[in-house]
Amino acid sequence: MGTVAWVVTTWLKVKNGYPLENSWGKPLYPNGGGEAMERIRLISQENAQLRAEMGSMKDRMAVLERIATDKPTQLAAEIEGLRTKQLN
């Protein structure tokens, strides 16, 4: 009975991506081959792109919040200052 339970537990770990353990208790990850490594690389690249996009969106949101909360006269003065700076 114990052997059957061990086999089922090992099968469930492999099926769900959990690491197996050796006799010393250290994790052993199943070899997924080149396909798994390629998927990990692509997901990592996508993650980096999404983080960069999220950073730019946070910057835009901060600008929009500042525009919405600043006093209109102060905002108009800053815009005019940028216009005159651009013309010079």
C-alpha cells in the first residue's frame, strides 16, 4: 500500500510541476527538455516587456493625476513656460 501511495504522490508532483526530492531531501526538477526552457525564456521576455510598459503607464498616470489635482492657473503657467522655452 505504501508503494502505491508513493507512486501516486510522485505522479501528482510531476503532473503539477512540483519538484521531486532525492534521498537527502534536495529538490530534483524533472527534465522538461528544450521546449520547457524555450517557454521559460519567452515568458521571461514577455514579463520584462510588461514590466517596462507598466512603468511607463505609472509615469503617465502620475502626470494625469497631477493635471487633475493641480490648480488651473498653475497648470496654465507651466504650459506657457514650456511654450516660451520651446520657442527660444
